[in-house]
Amino acid sequence: MKTMFLGIDVGSVSTNLVLLDREGNLVAKTYLRTKGRPIATIQEGLAQLAEKWQDTVKIEGVGTTGSARHLAAVLVGADIVKNEITAHAIAASELVHGVQTVLEIGGQDSKLIIIRDGVVTDFAMNTVCAAGTGSFLDQQAGRLGLPIEEFGNLALRAKNPVRIAGRCTVFAESDMIHKQQMGHRLEDIIAGLCQALVRNFLSNLGKGKEILAPIVFQGGVAANAGIREAFRVALQSEIIVPDQYDVMGAVGMAILAREEWLKGNTTSFKGFDCAGYHFRQSGFECQDCPNGCEVIQIEQDQAVIARWGDRCGKWSGLKAVGTGA
């Protein structure tokens, strides 16, 4: 049985799972749409990995990240849970020697991470505005009747990119429509949009920050050639896109899980069989004090395995008791 480490990144748009071997090489990955069903999607990803690897590998460490990282940790029995900033920074530092800046744009948020001497010294996140995220680009590609895979490549053919308002998705879309009605070439409009979204990213997240090379671009939007070129021009620097750009959060957590194993820690992984377990999530509002905390509860086979969301710890302190109380 080969020793492997499992990394899981559960976001609002995608859920990614990867397997790394003892040397840190990526062995397998799955990229799934979350579709508002994180539990089912995590189990689907585990089932896909189990189909090929269950009988040949032994998972010695598991790490989870993403907006549903705590939920994922409870479901699979994770050994380490970290936020997305840490996960992406670890992966970039491992795969690109000396990286100093990480640009990360996912389905519904974006991040800028500043790294110096292997340590995160500053970061910024945008989780409020969707301008420039993968979901917005998908929407615009669909409106124009273009496959998202071709959207960015068209921008590279632009002769005279037009100026598009990029600070707001509503304004950007209306500006694109106006430019189309004026008769501008589609390539010039798309290139203008890419440039506008990069300006928005740098002015919002990069304000007051020193962006130094090597610069790594990761997240699903890193596949967009138009956005990559717009960053290259705006920053006047090479933009490095790792081979595993779309699953870097999961890669970072697998790396951290491997580090825990190297320290001699044993794993709490429940095994690939948890892909078939019956989980149920529910919630209630605690009435024991004026805080009125909204408590999330997870049950496995009718036994409560975790609760969180309370401020005082009354309910979360009862997790994993398996009593339903």
C-alpha cells in the first residue's frame, strides 16, 4: 500500500480533492462543481478517488480548506484545517521557488497574498464584489455565446482594446453592451474587459502593497489567457501559472497534512467508506441567552458528530459525543 495524503478545498463554486505521495508529487485530483451541495459533492469526490485508489493507497493525513473547511473536516476526519490564504500560500511556495506574490481568482472571490522569505506578510481578499471572478466571466461568455475556453484567447487577438468600466459587474456588462452597439470588434471588447478587471483587482486588493516577482497566478481564472496577459502588461512582469493552478488550495492542504505525518502524528481519516455514510445537516437558534446564536448541527447515522456557530461553546463543546443530545 502506497502512503498518500488527501487535500480538500470546498468553495462556493467548486470542490477540489487531490492526492499527494510521500515525495509531494500530485498523483490524482478531482474538480467538481459544488452546486450548493457541499456534503454530497465531497462524498462524490471521495467516491471518484476511491474507485481507483482505495485498494492501493493508505491515507496517512488529511487537510481541509475553503469556505466549508470545517464541515469537510467533520465529514472525513481531517487532521488539519486552515484558511484559504494559508493553503494557497503553502502550495505556491512549494511549487514555485522564491515566490513573492500570489494572485488567486476563483469562482466568487479573489485574493492577493504577499510572501517574503517564505512567510505571508500581507494579504487582501475580495468576497463582496463578483467583478473579475470566474462566475462573472462565465456569465459574460454565455451572454456572448462563447465557450469560456475561447473567451480569453479572443482577447489576445485584439487590435485596439476599448475601455470598459470594471469596478462593478452591472456597469461592466452595460458598458460591454454599449460598446457592442457602437460597433466595436468583439475581440477589442473582451480585451478591454480583461484589462478592466485586472485594474479593478490591483486597485482594490493591491493598493499600498508592493507586488514583486516571482508572481504566481492561480485559481480557475488563471486558465483565462486574456486575464493572464492583462496582468503581465499591468505588472510588467512574467506571470507564472502552475500546472495545478485550479486545485492549489487542495494541494496546499495535502502538503500540510504530509507535514503533520512527518511529525509523527497519526491520521483521523475515516476512510473512503465515508463517501457512503448518511450525513444530515440541520440548525437551530439557541434561546439560552440574548445572543440567539444560530447553531449548525451535523449528524452521521442519527448521531450528532459536530455542532458549531455558538459563541460560548455550550453546543460546540458537545461535538463528537454521538448521543444526539
